[in-house]
Amino acid sequence: EVQLAQSGAEVKKPGDSLKISCTGSGYTFTRSWIGWVRQMPGKALEWLGIFYPGDSDTTYNPSFQGQVTMSADKSINTAYLQWSSLRASDTAMYYCARLGSTPNFFDYWGQGTLVTVSS
Amino acid sequence: DIVMIQSPLSLPATPGEPATITCRSSQSLLHSNGYNYVDWYLQKPGQSPQLLIYLGYIRASGVPDRFSGSGSGTDFTLKISRVEAGDVGVYYCMQALQSPWTFGQGTKVDIK
């Protein structure tokens, strides 16, 4: 069974750095793209970008490029989303999701990681 | 960026009755391979989104045949033939033809 397990909720201060994780199981991690989706409180879903663990190929949403970094550790089947300097506006739920066989849809989703940035 | 506009934004549905959500894109989502790169997701209250329909009309594994997707080009429809209480939540369309992929604003479906 395909599963994506995300790291737990985080409470940070503006200017802090943060790395959240998404661990895949039940499939070959390096052969499927992983996407990241943001959902600010009470708002719609937003696509941050996609990452291919096999060769680290990455496509960022230009609106988020430079604000977040996607990466992965293939040895532990884990993808990461990180910030070097958080802002209050980064407060949101972040989902990882696996792309399907024709990589244009998300077929499995993680449970989400809630990131709260507050002074 | 391709803009996805859903309507209605709120849909009070009656159990056993049909319900329809539409999604209009600012550019054609028809790929040269003949598929429309539009997907539909349902986010039930307190849950992660789940895939319902991909490539415009293909039901994801385990999705009841009460759900159907149709349309081509810039106009797409998600139909629920007979609404059930468990169908409540927010429905999103998403285009995956052109980066950045973009979602609609969401349609909140609840039970009358």
C-alpha cells in the first residue's frame, strides 16, 4: 500500500529555518515525482512545485521559487521542503503528494504538516 | 499562469439528487495527445485532498461511478449522479498542462 507520512506540526518564529519531511513507502520512491501543496488557513490549494527523487529534477512555482527548497534523501525514501527564513505568511498546512503514472495528477497524499510562524 | 474558475463556490446538495460543479480555464487544457490535463480532488472536512478524476474523465481507483468528469478545452464538469452524505467537502479542479499547475478556488458541497 502506498503511503506518504509527513513530519509533525511545527511552531516557529519569523526568521527561523525549517525543514519538513515526507516519507514514502509501498512503492519505488525514486521512480515517482513528489509534489508539495500549500493550504493557508481557510484558503484554496496552491501548487509549490514538484521534485523527482531519482535525479533531483525540480520544477518550482515561480511564485515560490527562492522562498522554499525541495530535496530528498533517497537512502531513507524521504522528501523535504525547507525554508531558510520563515515569515508569518508561511503559516499554512503543507501537503506532499505523489504524482501518478502519467505524472499530471496527485494519486496519494500525505496527512499534511501544519506550520505556524508567529512571534 | 492558467486561471481556473469554479462555479458555484457553494453548493447545498440534496441526498439522492444530482449535483454539478463546473470549472473553466483561461487557456485550453487539451494536450496534443488528446487528453485534457484537468483533475478533480475532494477535500473532506479535516482531511487531505483525495483524487477523484484525472485527465478530465478517468475515475481514480476506488472512486464510485456516481462521480463522472467531462469536458474539453476550457470547460469542464464534475457530476455526482446521486449525492450521499459522505460526499460533503470542498471540491477542487486542477490543471496540470502548464507549469505552474493551478487549482480552482474550490466548491464547498454540503447537505441541505
